[in-house]
Amino acid sequence: MTLALARRSLDDTVHSPVRFCLMAALNSVDSADYQTVKEALDVSYTLLSKHVVLLEQAGYVRVRKDFVGRTPHTILALTRQGRSAFRTHLAALDEIVTGLT
Amino acid sequence: MARRPPTTDGSVGLLARADLTAQRSPRDTSTREGLLVIAVAGLVFTLLAVIFQMSRLEWGGLIGAGAALLFSALLPFVAVARRRNERAHPRGYGRRLAVAGSWAALVAGVGGFLWRSDLIEIAAPAWLTTLAALVAVVPMAGLGLSLVRASR
């Protein structure tokens, strides 16, 4: 793969720092609850929600909401499409860091 | 997309590292969820062990009905509590849970056919039916135990 092809393979939806970290976290597990992801990424509820919605709309993340009393208990997981997009993005980054060598 | 081989100094690419990382258990699993999965396995074991032996027990019908009632009453609470305590699940957890549930259902079906259907005459010593009930729930209990271990 050439550097140019790798550059074109980068996925804008994945590339934002928060979304990239979020997808990396979810790629390492089957699923995780919202609180665990929030603490791992050290971001606010609002910011995390915003990025989760974007990834959900792209079909990369699946969201399941339960309620513990009145408190929502949200479970996040990558979809098959999300895992594939993340892998493609990582492979492109792998290629890019090799530069012109 | 072609993957580069590991470099000569032993380091590997991001993709390979992500794959390696995904094989490890996450730190943020829930001890309580693991214990609740083990509790579900315990409930299923008790129900199956009693049901497989029902016909050989004095008051077997009553004991079987009591076990079924207890199981039906407790399972929803345990299942809801398990969902409420969900945290991170290791890769493949959902598939393994589905396989463990299907395995328990399969053993229950075979055991029910052998010892409850009256279609065939087969000996049902207590040790054998208890062992069958145990075999049915071992994968599920193991899954719960793996969550507890990973959380510590």
C-alpha cells in the first residue's frame, strides 16, 4: 500500500481523538458500560455522548440502554462494521508511520 | 490490506498490537456480575438435579414443582441484577454466554428425554443425574468465574 492510498484509507469518523480512543477501548472488549468508558477516557458525559451519537449514526457503535431505578445504565459495543472500520484505520496508520521508507 | 511483518527489534504494528490486546481480559469487569452468573448456574444446576431425580424421590412431584417455582421466582431477579451490574466484557463473552446457555438447554433436553420422558427405560442413579446437571452448568459457571478472576 502506498502512503497516498493509506492517507485515503483514513476514516474521518474514527480519526477524532475522542472517537479514536473510544473505538480503541471498545475494540479491546465485547462491550463496556458508559461509566467505565467515561472514566477510562476521562471525558465529560456530554462530550462522550456527542461522540457516541456520531459513531452510532455511522453504524460503528451499538448502544443498549437499561434503567437502574431512574438512572440509565448504558452499554456500548462496536458493531461488525465498526470493528472493520477501526482495523482499516489502524492498518492505514501502520502504513503511514513507515513514511517514505 | 496487507499487514507488515514484525520489525527486527521485535516491535509490531498498531493492528497486531490491537489484536494482541483484545486477547487479554479487561481490567474493568464486575465481580458482582461474575458472582451473579455463577448464581444463575447454581439455580439451573439445582433445578436440573431435582427434575432428573423427581420420579425416584418420595414426594418427587411436590419437590419438583417447588424447585421449578423457586427457579421461576428467583431467575428474573438474578438476571435483572446481572444486567444492572454489567461492566466491561472480554472479547467473545457474548458468544461464550450464548454457547453456555445452549449447552445447558441441550443437556436439560437430553436428560429430560432419558430420565423424564418415559419413552425409554434407563437407570437414573443420583450420582449420574447430579453429574449430568453439573455438566450442564460447568461452562456457565466457568464464565462467571472468569469475570470474577479478571476483576481482581
